[in-house]
Amino acid sequence: MPATILIVDDERGQREILQTILEAERYETATAAGGQEALALLDEREFDVILTDLKMQGMSGMELLERLLAADPQQCIIMMTAHGTVDSAVEAMKKGAFDYLEKPLERDTLLLTLRRAVERVRLLKENRALHKKLEETGAIPDIIGEHPKMKEVFRIVTKIAPTASTVLIQGESGTGKELVASAIHEGSPRADKPFFAINCAAIPETLMESELFGHEKGAFTGASSREIGIFEAANGGTVFLDEIGEMSVAMQAKLLRAIQAKEIRRVGGKVNIPVDVRIVSATNRDLEAEIRKGTFREDLFYRLNVIRISLPPLRERGSDIAALTDFFVGKYRGDTGVKGLSRAALKLLMNYNWPGNVRQLESVIERGILMAEGELIEPGDLPAEIGEGVSPGGGLPFELPADGIQFEELEKNLIIKAMERAGGVIAKAAPLLGMSYKTLQYRLEKFGIARDQGQ
């Protein structure tokens, strides 16, 4: 759908020229001879961008700007100004105008400015749509999960995304920490600004400072030119520092200063450069334990840990495995004809411990699709380790202790574990234990296990 532009100018010739240029570029246009006429049109329909002259008979462009932004602070307005009134145009930008163009207008400059404006409007619309989706569904795009622990993650992300607070995401490798960080950025007012992710464990310590803050020419051997770092490149946006626990203590001190002062200094530079970035960090380590060992700065921890989000491992949200499996089958099947998993294969997935979490499950499904001979992925199409929890003869996957076991206690613990995997749903937990719905219901009552005990 083409972008809609409202042209406001009291000179008929100027309106017609602009309309001809913009419609040739496939913009949908409308014109108004003054501020009052523009307001009347805006009562009837919305426009993506308003292109208005500054000096007009009757209502001035400045007054029109103020009235429009009072009604909708996100309305995109471009001012047109004659030579000698640039100061007024700058004042308009301070009040909220997107940009200004100096007359006589240059066609290329006009079109470039409009493309930037339309892109900004598109991003704002996507941001609004994301907020609406989060509010309506309580879900995050690209993250699958109906387990109560995941719903709590969605709730926190929805709540804190519009703020400027730093966020610390904790979770094992493969649980989707970067997806959550990206969702926080997309749900924030910074969504139209850059999002940069860096894995602190993958960057050598000697290059980390340059990677984050940039360097000047000649700062070190091989620095043949000035390079800006991630903080400068992401100005106005979000920086995601994955595996923050791997960062050296010396680099932690420099990061802390950048966060506190909101400025950085390039390696080899002498000038402090202001930066405005939101920090989202992630770790699979226990940072409180690292603080006690002296390998992580306590003051930096408190700066990063304003909001904490804990991502559950896949083994604690077994009720999501079937939905995740369907998602990955849809993602990778292409024209292979594979429609899903057999019951036996799905049962193996439900019983597996998933040390690599969602990332490992995705890899397993991709492999299964490539190996499948028919419409369904069978147990033989899965990696060998997936079936290691069940021995060929159906025996125990562990050795019987020398001093024996308390059978009822073992049964109770197995039921609790199954209910946890099934998110407290009896109908999902019963097949994991090889029981009927009624049998499991009886066992729950017998052992006094509440349905929500595993949640």
C-alpha cells in the first residue's frame, strides 16, 4: 500500500508541482491550501506524512505543527521554508517536526527526505502493532511457549520493554536469550534504532574494548583507520551483551564507566563521546557466585540487574515440546513432504533431558526431516542420544542402588516430574507415565499432589 502524503501550501503552483513529483514516485497524495483545510482533511482520514509550508496566509505552518503534534505526538511532519527563515524551521524541529526542506526544493533531496520519513512511520506502525499483539496475546513473536514459566517471561517483557531500564537475562545456553533481548528492543521506543548483539565469550580480551568502543587510527598495530564501536553504532538503540559473565574484570570496569557516564572513549582517543544506549545482558552463569569468587564486579552487577528475567530450561517446560516441534517442522520441511512426528518419536522427545535446550531441539528436528523416509519422523530418524534414556529391552535407564529404593517415594517423584513437564495438565502428563487419565488422577489424590505443584 503506497504511503499517503498531505501537501499543505497556499501557492497553487507549488502544490501542483509537488503532487506531480510525488505521484510519479507512486505516493498517494492530497493537497490543502492552508492550515484550516488541512485540519478538515485530517478529521476525515489519516496521512503518513504531512508536507507543509512554514509561511502561509491565515494559520502558519508552525501553528499547524503545534496543533497536529498536540493531537498525535507521533505524526510525521516535514516543514518547507523559504531562504532566510531557516531559524524558524530549526525551531519547528525542536518542537517535533521530522525535518525541513529549504525552497526552492531540490527533487532528489525531497524524495530522500520523504523516504526517510516514510521508513520512520513504517517502523512506528510496526512498533504499535507489536505492542498491541503483546497486550492481546501476552506472547512474544518467534518465541513458542504456553508453560506458566514462559507466560511469566512474556508478562515481564511486555511490562518492561517500553522502559529504559537495563535488563539481565539468565538462562542456560540455547534457551532463547537473544530472542528475548530482541523482543525487548522491538517493544521499546528504540525500535526504530539499531539493535546490536555481541557474544562476550567469542571476542578475544585484547579486542573487546575496541569492539565495544571503537579505536583511533594508529591506536594499535593494524589500526590503519578510525573505526567506531558497537556503542557508537547503536546510539539511540539497544546493545545486547551475551555471556556477560565471560568478560574480564578490567573490561567490566570500563563497561561500568560507560554505563554510568553515558559516554565512551575510543581506544587511543582523547575525547569522550556521549552515547545513549539501552543495555540488555545475558549469562548462563550464577553471577552472585562469581562476585563471591572475585571474577565479577558487584557494582556492575547491580547496574545490569535492574530487571532480571529467568528463562527456564526446556526440561522444565516439557508441555511446550510438542508445540515447538510443530513450529520447527513447519520451518524446515520445505517440499520434503514431512508432516510431523510419529507418536513413538514424540514420546522420545518428551522423555529426553535436553541439555542443549530449544537450540538442540531445533537441530534434532532439522536432522529428522532430512533423515525421514515418509511423512512422519520416526524414532530411527532421531540422533542416537535421544533414545538413550530408554534401554532396548525396556529396562531401567539407571542402576538400582545397593541399599534399594523407596518405591512409593520414587513413584511420587516421577509423577511430580511428569506434571511439571506437562505444565500441570493431567491429560498431557498421563501418557508420559504410561497411565490413563483416571489412574493418574487417582495417584495425584493418593499422594496429595496438587495439579499446580509442577508448575
